[in-house]
Amino acid sequence: MSYDCLKIQYQNFSPELEEKKLILEVMRKVEFSAPSDSLIQLDLKKTWEGFVGYCRVVSGVGLFTAEHKAKSLEEIIAHIEKALHKQINNWKAKRFQEKRESASNMATAS
């Protein structure tokens, strides 16, 4: 994927350089595991209670989303990464199961 497929927005704060590196590293992992035609949008907002994060992965095969509120940016990023990977891995497992079943049906029909 190119940089055009990943958009990160910060509201009410500007992250430190190390935080930006962490966020980009995690989003690249998500991007790598996501369907090849995915567009990824991450919104991070600072509130008086901490942070709110929302991420959408939009592709031709579906929509994957994750949202979390926490006091630390690192906790939000970790939660979003875990939630998205779970959804994407479930989609992959289902997709490969369907392919195996289709191949099996074709073999028995011959």
C-alpha cells in the first residue's frame, strides 16, 4: 500500500516524535495484514479524561473498525491493533475456509 491509503488525524494535541513512530509502526502492521485494497483512517483525540481513538479499515471485502478510550495513547494504539488484527484474521480464516470448501465441492462433483 502507498501512503495515500493511510490517513492519521490528531485532534487537540500533537504527538511527540516517539509517539508518532509507534503509531506509524502499528498502522503499518495493520496495513500489511489488511486486504490489499484497504483504505485506513485513524483518528486520535485528546480529551480532558485522556484519549479516544477510532480506526476504520475500508476495503472491497468489508469494513473493520476499532474504538477505544484510555488515559494513555499507547494503550489506545495497542487495543486498536489487537481488535483490528482479530477482525482481519477472522475474515482471512473464513475466506480460506470458503476456498477449501469450494475446491472440495468441485473435486467431488467431478
